Amino acid sequence: MRRITPNAAFFVLIGTGGALAQAPEPFVLGTIYIGSDATSEIGIDNEDLTRTTPKDLQDVFKSEPSVSVGSSLPISQKIYVNGVEENNLNVTIDGARQNNRIFHHSATTYIDPELLKAVRVDPGVAPADAGPGAMAGAIAFETKDVNDLLEEGRTFGGRFITEYQSNGNVFTNSLAIFGVTGGFEYLAFGKYADGGLREDGDGIDITGSGTQLTSGLAKLAYNGANGSRLELSYEKVQDDAQRPLRADFAGLRGLFATRTYKLERQNLVLSYEFGDTTDMWNPTVQLAYNSTDLYTGPMPGSTDAYSGETTSFTGKFVNEFTVANGTIKAGADFYSDVADIHGEGTAVFYAREKANNFGVFVQAELDVTDRFRLSTGARYDFQEFTGVDGTSYDNDGLSANISGDYDISDAVTLSAGASHNWGGIALAESFLFDPAWTYPASISPVTSENYYLGANVRLGNWDLNGRLFKTNIDNARTLLDPATGLFGASPGLVADLDTEGFEVSADYNWSTGFARIAYANIDNKINGGPADSYTGRYLTTPLGDNLVLEVANTWDPLGLTLGADAQIVFDETAAGAPGGKIGGFEVLNLFAEYTPRRMKNLTLRAEVDNVFDETYTERATYGQEFATVTPLKEPGRSFNLRASLRF
């Protein structure tokens, strides 16, 4: 977890030819802590996001070698944590559990990094209050509040940001208005990005890589005199453009056509924090609704189009008890998930699956001694699942977790954790629903076991970390029939996934900057055999070895910050891939940020992405193991200019 103390910061998300980017406030690398408390949690906070100004989800996680994001198009990007695809994690946005298994060629969690103030990843072992379905951990995205944007002492503010990115000729403009009056807070943000096709390092257009993106965030909150808080938030992102026929790869057997993809995701959250709290009474209530809609236009030579939607209505009540040596959270939560598909043209049909879940949980965070910290908890879930033909299954199961840190000395900390998880029956992908499906007498609920061991050593300005991890998932629902190699043949298929690996990192900090190097190695298997990105749909993808480097320094009297980051991915052996391997790559990015001393409300930033114009495909991108598939390349060199004006 990297922490850098900046000035007040605001992010504006910008599309980079189908990607997203941010324009931040100036920041100061003056008070720095880079490292970890030796737990397995990965924290990406406001300061991290200010420094990296992510363009898309790849950039959000680029400093974490054990977290990979595939595809150069945000509409088809998927996150892999310790080698496990995000549909096997509990993913929330502002606490609202997300449900999206529409189409295996599209994104699972499409979010605008501009809106984020923090991301927390619990890889493998997740707390019970993270929610149901955390088979391989949890990812929690948190969007900005008024207090993250409004300068101290002011009651009203705003921000206008404009950016140009040379690769794809992408122009972006955004505006935010925010303020406080009485006990009320308000925030409104909107952005529009437009651009043409991007080019790879060889100067070749990347199929379907144009930018046509809008996003927005609105929040209204009231803070009561007794400490209570009522908040309503609404967040939306929409991508509407020509994309490859299958949006996660460029072409199949030499065909590089496009069709219309329109993806719209919405998240509505109502939360209430009680006032007049005590050590034994500190509750929070939340209700939320989210939906993801995807329309795909007709394929060449066809009039058939499809519209799929996944929705989730969720609720949670949790009370936090403060005890002598820590906190205990206890409560209950529920979800009601629906996935459906509509066929248009000659393929007129409708089908849907749904699942309802109710769970109770307790999670304790305790300082057992001055040197020993313990986290442990459990939850019990009851699920009702209904298939497209009305077949219903009722299941229930227990999940439990335990983890802890022990300080051997002031400089050395050891950590370990384990969990068993029960996840019920996951909804299948709506784009593969078949009204003629016949469900078996039973579908085995998915279960998992997760383990990790870690160590943290602090030596002067150095912070050294190491972690071993392992995940075993049994009965994960899959629509791939191993006998025929076809998707969607039967609704009752399951598979077993095993991943293991390690991560090491070294951070060096000084008064105005830092340097970091981190490396991860991940191996995975499906049903005991080698995994590939086809059999690994909704499960995993080959990742291998990933090395990341970062450095940044601020010259505060000049108002100038310079930084660089690099990624080195090594060749990976893969049967069937061209030449019998998936190729590695080396990529370098540079940035400079300047705030004029006489215009503190203006921030100028210049970036050079992919400095050496490398032609490459991100390792987690689909299809690199198959000679018949042309995977999506990443953009070549791009010069980016951004101006941010506060008022």
C-alpha cells in the first residue's frame, strides 16, 4: 500500500481513444509512506490515484503485479487478482454489490477512474462483512465525496479540465460543481470524451478502439446535528461505439470487422449512518440498486441483435461494537440478482436467471497483544436460485476467515491468513442463455479455500515485502462443455480452479520522493490441467511473471513533479500459441506536472505513454494462446497534455 500526502486533489477522468484518464491537482511528495503492514490487503488511495492519474483500470492497478487487467478497450477489460477473474470476487462500488455476467466478450466492472478516491482489494482472504460470494477475495471501489474536492474554508467550488491525447486525437472536457450549505453537501460531475482509432506501436489501427464515452456522478448528503448522515448517490458510465465483433479480441481467422456495442452501467446507493452513537450502538443501513445493460448490433450478414441486462437490488445492516482491544461488526445483508437477454431480428426470444440471498455475519478486528493483531469472522448464507425454465434450487452454507499479523521486532512483521467460502450458485452469462435448457436435479454450490503467508521488513528508508498465496475453487459454474469445447450447451456445468504464486517488493523513500520495484509470479490450473483464456472464461487466464517499477520526485519550490513507471512481462510457454509461447514486453511511461507559483488554481500535466512505441498485448488480454485469434494490441506512443482550472 503506497501512501503519498498531496495537496487537495481532484481527478478528472479522460478517455484515451477508448481508455479513460484523469487530471489531478498538483501534489507534493513530501510526507511519504510506501509499503505494507504485512497483511494481504492492497490499498490504492487518493494519493496513489493522484500520482498515477489512471486512464483506465489497467492504470489503476499497474503498480500491483499480482493484479492484472486484460484488453486495451475499457469496454472489455477484466480484472484478475492472484490469477482469479473478478466474477469470483465480491465487487462493490460505494458498498453496493455489483452483478454483471452479461457477455464474456465485454467488461465485468466498467468504472470511470476519475470518480474514484480509493480502491481496496482483499486478495484471497476477505472479511465476512465484505459480503457474499467472496470466493477469491473482494474489491471495493469508493467514489469521491464533497470533502475530497472542496478546499478548506470554502463552501462552494468547481473544476474544469480539458485534455488532448495524440494517439487517437482524443479530446475530453469535464466539469464538476460541489459545495456545502447548512448541513447539506452536493456534488455534480459530468464528462464527455471523443476520439478516433488508436494505433499500436507499428502504426496499425487497433480495431474498434475509438472513444465515445460519457460518465457522471451526483451526490446529495445531509449531516445531522447528532452525528447522523443520510446520503444518496448516483453514478453512471456509458460507452457507445463501433467495437470488434467480439470486443475482447481484434479478429478471428483474419476477419477484422466491427459492430455496435452500447454498454451502460448505473449505480444508485442510499445510506444512513445513525447519530448519537455509543460503543455498543454505531449502526449503518444501506440500500442499493445497480444495473448493467449491453446492446450488441447485428453481425455482418445478419439482422439479429441482442440486449442483455444484469441487475442487483441489495441491502445491508451492520452495527459496529467498540471493545477494549478493537472492534466487532455484526449484521445482515441480502441481494436479489437478475440476468436476462432479449433477442431481436430473426432471433426473437427472452430468457432469464435469478438468485436471492440472505446472509448474517460477524467480523472481529482485535489487537490481541501489543505485537499481535487478529482478524476473524464468519457468515452464513441462504440462497434461492431459479433457472430459465423455472427450475429452483435452495442451498445454504458457512464461510469463515482468520488472519493475523505478528511483530517479531520493530522492524519485522509476519502475517498469515486462511478462509473457507460458500458462494451458492452463480448466475450464468445472459448472452448464452437458452430457453430450451434443461437443468439437472442439482447444481453443486461453489466453495473455495484461500491461504497466504507474508512478511514485511523495514530497514531505514527501505520497506521490503514478500507474500505466498494459494486459492482453490471447487464447482465454479462454467458454460464450457469440456466434451465438445462449446459454450452454452448445458446450464449445469462446473469446473475446479487452482491458482498459486508469490509476490515480492522493495520500496525506498526519501523526503521528496520514492522508488519501488515489485514482482509477481502466478500459476493456474483448471480441472488439474493447464489453463488458457478460452477454458478460463470467468475463471482465470495465463499470467506468469510480471515486474513493475516506479519512481517520482517533487521540487516543491518550483511547483514541479517528475515521475516514471515501467512494466516488464516475461515470455510464457503456451501450447498452441504462435511459436509455442506468449510474448513478453517492456513499457515505459513518463510524466511531468507543473503548478505556476502565481496561479495555484491551475495545474498543467504532460505525459508520454509507451515512450519507446512498443508493440505489445497486455498479458491478461484474451486469445494470445491461439494462432487463429488476433488479440488486441495496446496503444503505441502517445503525447498527452492536460490543463486543470479550479474556481
